[in-house]
Amino acid sequence: MTTSGGNYRGRLAPSPTGLLHLGHARTFSIAAERVLEHQGTLVLRNEDLDPERSRTEFLAAMIEDLRWLGLRWQEGPDCGGPYGPYAQSQRREHYLAAWRKLRDGGFLYPCTCSRKDLEEAASAPNGFDDEPLYPGRCRKRSDQARWTEPAGVNWRFQVPNGEMVGFLDRHLGAQQFLAGRDFGDFVVWRRDDVPAYQLAVVVDDAAMRITEVVRGADLVKSTARQLLLYRACGWAPPAFYHTDLVRDEAGVRLAKRHDALSVRSLRERGWTREQVIGPASRPPESRCHHG
Ligand code: GLU
């Protein structure tokens, strides 16, 4: 592996729970394009945290589709690199260290509310990402230190209610969310002993020295949550660039269930790479050994 001259580090972080769709293709090509513009390094990270939904076949299909799209990365599960492993299922120790640090810092509490309790307490879904606000029932607990391992309960991050969390998005401009109103105490470690996306993505982007995160605008509010995690961990956050969402003809945001709009299906129907992501401004360059 050769390292690049620029300090910019971007990443592609697909979850292997289905095929890539047109929305992923657009977001990932923008991420790759920005790396080229900055002469930086692109990292591919396999976000296979969820053991129930992740499949190695989907990872293989994603890698194949990404290459067909002309995207090339310099670090990843297939070619290694200095900040590996590049699969979340192999990074448990990193997440555990962050869980300990946050718990010791008094930022987390164990939550024993059942799904039924939460459903009963939930008011209307709150906005874009539809996660109901947690009513804070378990906030008062004082038995955090008793847990030497996170398994068995949900661990929530206690958000500073009433604080405005803002950032300057490099594509969407100024963003602001009110903690406790726009999002509540969120889970960082699931009761089935799986670290939650919010924690894992922050730990990995920090450990992999990512300088700019490019991802879909559906995750803008998650970015605000993650900024609180960066602060609590004492880490400098990267910059953020949220891409416009691709919607289907009914205005619904694309998801993995939109099979007809998967890159695979478009390829099979004869679409060219340019039709899927627009013309590449530069020919793809490969520095990963697989070429
Ligand atoms: N694995 C996440 C997804 O596929 C990535 C989110 C992110 O870019 O932070 O939605």
C-alpha cells in the first residue's frame, strides 16, 4: 500500500445488509470524488455490526458494485491498511474501550425499559429519523459502576437537555438541533451485546483518522448525536458533508427494499456507470494492491 500526499481522509461505510442502491451509489461517488479533489485517502469500512442482518455475500456484491462504479479505495477489508481491522465485527475491543470511558465519565446509564414500556411512553415519532424520544425513566440509576461488561441492558447516552447542538455542514450549511427535543437519550450499546451504530461509527471515524464524513442527509440528526459523543470522549470531530437524498417516484427515500433501484439490477438492465452516478471527472486511480 502506498500512502497519499494529502491529509484528507474520507470513507465509504456500507452495511452489508442488502444490495447497494442508487442513493448509496450517488453518496459514495461524491465521497470518492471529494477524496480525489483533495488528493486524499479513501477508506472502505465494512459496517457489519448487526450479526442478524449482515451477510458476507452482500459484502462481496457491494465491493463488486463499487468497483464497477469506478470507485477505488486505498484502505479496506480487502486490502488492509494502518488503521484496521476494517470490519466492525472485528473491532469490539475499540468499542468496549469507548463504552468504559463514557461510563466512567458519567455519560451513560443502563436502561432496562422493555420495548413495550417504550412504546407506551412514546409520543408521536419525532421528525426525520422517527426514533421516539426516550422519556428518561432510567436516568436516575446509580448502579453504573456495578457493570463490568455492557451486555444485558441497553446503555443510553444522557443528552444535555436544552442544549443546541450545531455544526456547519459542508453541503447543507448551518444545522442546529435541540438536545432533548429533536433527539433524546440514545442507545450506544444494545441489550443483545451489540454496540450501536452511533458509538461504533464515532469510534471508527476517530480511530481511522477520517477528516470528512460524507453520508446521506437522512443521518443529519445522527451527526448531532455523534458530536455529543466526540465531545464526551474528548476527540475532535471530522467535518461533515451530507448528500441530498434520492427518492423514488412516490417521494419515498430509497432503502434496500427498493430492489429495482439496486445498482445490481440497474446494471443487469443495461445502465452504464455514467447513467448511475454521472460522468467521472477523472479516471479512477488505484493504489490498492488488487488494482
Ligand atoms: N453503515 C451506515 C449505512 O449504511 C453508514 C452510515 C454513515 O455513513 O455514517 O447507513
